[in-house]
Amino acid sequence: MNVSEEIEELLQPYNFEMLRDIRPFLEEYWAVSFPIALIYVLLIFVGQNYMKARKGFNLQRPLILWSFCLAIFSILGTVRTWGYMGALVRRDSLKQTVCFTVFLENSVVKFWSCLFVLSKIIELGDTAFIILRKRPLIFVHWFHHSTVLVFTSFGYKNKVAAGGWFMTMNYGVHSLMYTYYTLKAAKVNPPGWFPRLITSLQILQMFMGAVVVILAYTWRQEHGCHTTMEHFVWSIVLYMAYFILFVHFFYQTYVMPKVKAKTKRE
């Protein structure tokens, strides 16, 4: 099998990826993401207030199952989207995947992008486990969850071509992140470098997301390039905000403790 045949093989959808297309439904009701995000934020405060005078629940088994299911889902999404996008770059060009929306009509992309949008609602359940177990809830967690839900729905509805890479990178990082969560929930201590790797990849994801947005905006003058100023502004603002927040989290979690420990020894 030569290279072109291998690429065509990767681009072919499986039967389950050719099920009924729910894109029209998600496009019509994309604005529902706003009240969902608002309710999510309100429930955070309600939940924290409810748990304030109560002991945290022991949810080890449900958490293992939850994290494991999301890890498997993310791994499958990673294999299919990375395989497809990589094959598309080799067959055509990076510009084709960043700027033009033709590939969005492929069954593989339609199937996994639909699940991707819906998964952002499911993933809000991560926060419920944190609150019910009375674990620290940091700003970057709930801000990222709520805004990504709205941003993903917006990009999906407007068929933002660069969203193919947003989805692909997110699947990849989440496959490692939820694997780590599964191990932690099962009280299996992974190597100390594993969580640092995940946060580093999240930072890289935000940086590369900004790069993809800038490339799409740079190529916007070409015929057929589906990119607008609105897409550019919202994408770059959010990716820069995520980048700053994750860099700050990395510093506070992994760098600051070492600095303090070194200072004490001296």
C-alpha cells in the first residue's frame, strides 16, 4: 500500500461514523450553551454552599468509572481526528485544514465534532466530583469549562475551519488528562512528571491554538477561506486567556513549591 492509498484508507469513515447527522440540531440550538454555562456557574456556588457544613462524599468508584469512560472516549477521538487531520495535511496542505471548510463535511469530522461539542456538556460533571468530595476548586477549572462550552458551540455553529485543530488538540490532551485522573482515582500514583507533562501540553495547546487562529486570519483574503474578524477576535482572546491561566497554574503548582523549599534550605 503506497502513501496515497494509506491516506485514503485513513480518510474513510467507519459505519458508526456515518450515523444520522445531528449537526442541524446542534447548529440551531447552539445558543443554549449560554444558559447551560450560566446554570453551571450558579450550581457551583450552590453546591459549595451546600457542602460547606457537610463532610465530603467518598466517590472513588464513580470517579474511577467517570474518568475511565472519558479517557477511552478521548483516546478514540484522538486516534480518529489526529489520523484524519494528519492524513489531510499530507494529502493537501496545512492551509487546507486551517482555512477551508470543505473537510468539515467529511463523515469522520462530522461525527467526532458532534461528540466533541456534546462532550463539553458532559465534562461539566468533573466539577461536581470536586465539589461533592470537597476538593479545592480553582478559577482556571470552572472558567475553562464554562467558556470552552460556549466557544466550542460558537465555532461549531459558524463552521470555523480552524476548529478542526482545536478539537484535535483537545482530544489529544484529554486522552492523557483523563487517564491520569483515572489512575489518581484508583489510588495508583503515576510518575511525578506525568501531571507536569499534561499541564505543559495544555500550555502548548493554547499556544498552538493561537498560532492556528493567526494563520487562518493571515490567509483570510484567499478565495474560499472561511474566516472572519469575529472568529479571529474571540478565538485569540480566549486562547491567550487560557495560555496565561495555565502558565500561572504551572508556576503556582510546580515551580513555586520548589522555590519556597530552596529558600527554606538556604
